[in-house]
Amino acid sequence: MPEPVRNWVIENMPNLESVNIGMGVHFIQEDNPNLIGKRIKKFVLKLED
């Protein structure tokens, strides 16, 4: 995602939780699946509180 677009999204979506998962080559979910899974789990658990 281009940096200006990323910055706009972060600034204009109040309930967004942004996480840097590192560089991706092609399919980002295949480049860092463990970190993505951990962050999704953390997000979902916060919804249950």
C-alpha cells in the first residue's frame, strides 16, 4: 500500500488497529503467518471483553 494511502487510512479510521508485519513478497499472509495470526487473535480477544 502506498505510504500516503496508509497514512490516510490510519488517520481517518478511528477503530483501526494498525500493525507493521514487515515486508511482503507476494502474498503477505504467507510471508508472516504467525505474526498475523497472533495479532488477529489479540484483536478478537479484545472484542470479547
